Amino acid sequence: MVIKVNVVRPGDPDPNGPCANINPSDDFLIVRLRPGYRHVEIQPAICLEQLVRYEMRVYFGEQRAGYPDPRATAFIDSLVIAHTTDSLDLFKGSPKAEYFKQVYDRYQCRSETLNLTPQKHLSEECQKFICSIAAITIGEALDCDCDNTGSVSGICNQRGGQCDCKPNVVGRKCDRCAVGTFGFGPQGCSACDCDSVGSLNNA
């Protein structure tokens, strides 16, 4: 499936800003969603200025196997705006920074992160970059904000902020029941235990 993305700017870029020399054609991008892929990055990178409100228009093309097909479908969970790896100060300016960049690329940390790979499945090398890149991107540490009902305590993992959940409770904040469970409460969630003969599934 082909998707077109159009960046609508509120006006001309600041002549003294980072986007002063942007080519208007760079605001029109095309990306192809391939079957089975968890994520796709749009290239080239889009130049955006701080404190400016943009409109992102997304157009979905009805296409499958190279020809128009109204049955073609795609599930899109979210659209994420992320710094390019090369633009992060962590990876430039010194031999040590260049070494960090080599490690980050070698273990495909960007791809693993954008794929929403669970933290426990990330390589130790990739986990080391979580706090540093989050600090550069967000500019500050974030509150754990663990759910009082679903979490064991208000303390979360320093890497990624995952709270410690009660039985059958999921989510970074431990704020909902896992699939196949119900009754979110102080003891966690209970298994549905649907009858395998009479029910369509166990959810």
C-alpha cells in the first residue's frame, strides 16, 4: 500500500532558522507499506522548527501488488516524529561519540526501538542508550505515573519507565487488563476462563 504524506506549514520558514533552505518539494513524501513490516521510516527527513504548529496530511492509496485494489487495508497504530540518528549530539563531535554511533548502528537499536521491541528483548547495548536519547529528545525526566490500582508500587524502571504490574495487568503504567482477563482491581485482573466449546475465544 502506498501512503502519501504532506507537511502543511503555517507560513514560510524562519530565514535564520534550521529550515531556511528547505525545498518545498521535501514536504511531499511517499512511502510504501510492505506486508509484515512493523514500522517504516519516511525518507528524506522532514525539517521542523521548534514551537511551530504543523498540519500533517496523510493520504492512503488503494493499492496492492502494483494495481488499484479497494480491498487493500492497513492498520496504523501511530505516527511518530523522531530525530534522525545523525542529528543527535550523543553521536557527533568526538571519537567517543562516533564509537557510540557505530555501536548503535551495529545492534540496529533504532530499528528495534521503532519496532516497539519489548525492553527485555533489547540487547544490553541498546538498553544503554534509552535514557540518553530520551533526555536529548524530551529534555527532562518523566514521572513514573504508575496506576495506583494496577501497579505494585509507584516506582518504575529507569530505562523506559515500565511500572511493576500486578497479576494479569499490562501497560507501561499498569492501567489495564491483559487480553483474556477482566476485573481490573486491587488484586490485578482475573482470567476469563471462557468455555472452550461454547465461546469463540478466551477474550
